[in-house]
Amino acid sequence: MHPIEILALDLDGTLAVQDHEISAKTRAALTQISQQGIELVIATGRRYRTTRYVIENLGFPVHAVSNGGALIKHRDQSTLQQTCIATDELADMARLARANGHALIAQRDSHANGGADFIVDSGVQWNRPTRFYFEDNGDAAASRDYLDQENVDEYLVFGIFGTHEPLSTFCQLLHRMFAAQFHTVVVPFDALNTWYCEITQAHVTKWSGLTFLADMLKVTPHSICAVGDEINDLAMIRHAGVGVAMGNANPALQKEADWICGNHDEDGLLMVVDYIKEHNGKLR
């Protein structure tokens, strides 16, 4: 058996109970195992700006794999790695999205580079979730015409808000156009009662970000415990030494997990903390 040295946690539906909040019991338990030497890592599809809000509520600095694995931040908030989508593919992707009635949303590292967190394609009509997301984020949001190739930025992830079936169809069309260049996943976006399609480079997932950090920390994948609730957590649940699905997780993810803990809004992570303590205690 291998000791657990890294605990990787998804945010929404796993660590964060509502928006940026963490329950007091879960916070205390995670603080304790962190003090005992367990490296806590946040692994999320969120932008780093909103990831930081949760880390602040956690109460101690941690490494973060954000933007679906495209951006990796040290606990001191410096950038360890970023994987951007090639800008010469932007116009073709935007045309495909527009042809199917979708507005691309490009995420960027505003923490390191300043400016907006994300930029929405202004060359197509926005659906209601996209408009609300744009207006709700204030200065963190911007828009531009994606077919205008001047002042093209470095983009980490592309996303689209919509309903499940049209987004799934778009993913199929995208894969036909670009072969194996991109990794896509369609997940619920509960805050807006809609669905979100996440597009990264083909090799970029939360797991790729975790393995980068593990290499840096000289920890083997066998010593990672990963916990999540949605399909974008699938790679890390499959490949980590211990993969745990939340009680409220997507059933498809639960089937792939080594075991299932309690619900995120019922301090389900306490079961994971207890498991790590017991597991590592047997190896002493």
C-alpha cells in the first residue's frame, strides 16, 4: 500500500457547499490533515479568480489546478504552468460556434496578466445564460469579435453555455473539424440552471495538472486521493491511487470510483479525511 500524500478536491459539488462557502467542520478537518503533512490541491474547472475565493475561505494557501487543468498555480499564487489554445484555431472555432448559434467564451489568466477573466465573442447573439454570466461578472468580463485577428490574447479554455443536446452535437462537429486536437466535456452549470461545454487542448485535464504538481512534489500517482462529483473529474478519479466520488456525484462517475463518500452539503468529505487518517496510520 502507498500512503496518501496529496488530497485533490474538486470545488463545486465537492468542497464548496454554495458558491464559495466551505462548512466549518470540513474546513477544520482539512486544516488538521494539512498540518499533518497532507498536500491539499484544488482541482477545478473554475477560473482562478473564483478559485481563490474558496481558497481564502479555506483559510490556508494551497496549490490549484484551475481552468480544467489549463492553469496551475503555486500556493503562493505564482503560475507554475499554463497551456493555451493556439490562436490560429480561434477564427475557425468561432465560425463553427456561430454557425450553430453559440457564443464562445474564452478564459484567460487575469491574475498574472491583468484585464478580464474571460472574453465573450461579440459576433453572435448571446443566449440568456451567457448574457447573465457576462453582466454578473462586471470588470472580470469583456467581449470582442473573434474573427478580428488583431490583439489576439492567450486563451486557456473555451466554453459555451447552452442546453445539453446542442452542446453535445457541437462537440462532435468540433472533433470532426479538428480531429484529436481538443478535449471537450459537457457538464451542468447549476448556478445558471444550464449546461456548459468546456474545451481544452486534447491532453489537458484536471489529471494532467495533478500529475504535473505530483512530479514537482515528488509524489507518485499511487499516493494521490482525488475526490469529485462530475464527468470532468473522470480522469483523476480513474487514475489516482484512490478515486472517490461524492454521494451527490454523477452516477457515471460513481461507477468509476473506488468508493463513494457522503454528499457535499452533508460534510461528506469528512469520510475522506477519516479514510486518509486510518489508511496512513496503518502504514506507520
